[in-house]
Amino acid sequence: MNNYFCCYKCRSDLFFKDGSFECIKCNLKYQSNHGIFDLRNIDSQDTKGFSIKKDFVISNIISKYFDKFKYFNGILKFYEKVSLLDDNVLNDDSKLNEITYELQKFDNPQTADQIIHGYDILNKVNLYREEFNFPDFKKNVCLENGAGHGLFIDGFSKNFEKVIVIDFSLSYLLICKKLCEERKINNAILICASVEELPIKSNVIDFIHSNNVIEHVTNQDFMIKEISRVLSNKGLLFLLSPNKNSAYFEPHYGLPFYGFFPLKFRYWYIYKTRKIDCRDVSLLNLKELKNIFYKNFNGRSRLTFLPSKLKKTAQTSLIRKIIVFLISNRILGSIFSFLINKLFIGIVPYHVIIAKKND
């Protein structure tokens, strides 16, 4: 582990002592929680829509009932149920046992549609490999930057020598841990940390994937600066950001033309229809995403929607099938690619940044 990780605060090496990591320079100690090392800032505060205290309570419950579920789908359903409980119920063992028994019917192996996501991303990356002179994935180190439930890990673990899985939530990482057990993944390192303060040494990561993460962080500039710092000179970034000005349905709340409505109307409408406070998500439009990269990433990048030679995608919705058919069509492909990646790029559902650092 010492080949990749460092103290988030002073960037000094960490050494292992008495079951914890300790910084050589500033003597900070990082403990293991439920078998996952917590390398977060010890002064971390609650972030947008995320309570550290609540996550710690939920992660303790998940850890307690972890072995009651054999598969990822079971532990995921358990998390989804428990995270909605009132605080006064979280200490009720009889209620938690009841929920566990109730959810056993969902404890099934992952489906092919769940497993495919990581492979789908790498298929898209392959279409940009020649342009960015990116080497073969094998023997490279991948960073899953903001893993969430970990649906991309399987594809990455089969194509990279090492996969570092970062998330700010211990609960999410326990779900990832169950996924790794189910899929027999032994080359993934799960680390609880902030994408704005990565406890990773500079220039050691060959490929970074960050999917629907940037809109959830407190300081988006810090996130991109950290990505630029840890990415190696030969490395490549694949970052997906939902588009605030999308003409399609916004993925978090299902509101079309989300960014075109006045801010107060957005808050009112989403709270009335979804009972959700949407102020914890900061979507970016085309101009804002470009500006963040221009200021904070030391390298060249391409902003796009879909690769022009794409022939398949993990998404199976009708509109996705139509888009893939058109973009892969021998006659219409180049025209349609120009429309979605150039002319109408400002209103597509999401933007993808493919970026490489300057040598």
C-alpha cells in the first residue's frame, strides 16, 4: 500500500504500526473501520447531503449484519432500507432482524446488466486510446474516484493490475466490499477518503474514472486539482458530469431543462414533487465544466458526449439504442456525431471529459 498512499495533509509517507497507518512527519494516525482504512481528514465536516455521523452509524449496522447476506444485491437492499429509518429505530435489533429476514429474497447474484458497467466504460476509453496515446490497461493502476455502490469495479479489476476504490462513505465501501467478495476480486484496495483531499502520492495513477461525482463535492476546483496531481504523465482521465442545461431529464430528479428554470423554482418544484432538497447537488453546464478544467487540470482534454465509433452501450433504454444505432451507422454516423458532439453539445444529457496530463 505504501507505493500509492500518503498523508492527505502533508503528503508524507505512511507506515503501518499496531493495526493503523501513521504519518512519518505529522504523526497523524489512520484507523481501520470494518476492514477499510479511513484516510479522511480527521476534521472532516458534513458535506452536501451527507452526514458523517449518520454514515458511521449506518456502517456499523451494515458491518454487524454483513455476513447475513451472501451477495451484493442483498446488502445493497439492506442499506437502502436501513438508511431511511428514523434514528430512534436504528438501535432496535428486533426491527433490524425483521428487515434482514424480509430482504433475504433479494439476496441474489448480480445480473449481467449490473456487471457490464465497468467493461462498458473501458470500451469507450478504447475508442480514444490512439488519440491520447494511452497504453494497454494491463500492469496499470486504476483509481475509481467516488465509487458509490461500486458497479464499475468488476470490469476495472479484470483489466488493471490494481484498482484503488475511493469513497467518502464507509457504508458505500462496505457494499463495495461485498461486491468484491461475490465477484472474487482480490486486486481492489478500498479506502475511505475525500476526492478533494486524496491520500495518494503524486503521479502514481494511470487511469482515473469519476462518474457522476463532481456535482456532489463541496469544492469542484479542489477535486480537479487533486486528479491532476495524482495522475501519472502517461495516465488518462475519464470523467462524466451530468449537464445542468440538458434538454433531457436530469438524472437526479427527473426534471427536463433543469438548468433553464430559475433557481427558486427548481428548489420549489423538486421539493414539492420529490420531497428532496436539491441544493446538495451542484450541476455544471458546458461552460462551467470547461472553466474548471482550464483552471485546474495541467494537460489537454476533450469534452464530448459519446465516441463517434461507439457500437454498443450498457444502457438499454430505447433512446440510447437509437443514439448508438445512429452514431454507428456507416452513412449517418459522422453527421449524427457532429450534431451531438459539436452542434448540440450544450444540451446533451451529460458531458464526458477525456484528459491527459502534459508530459
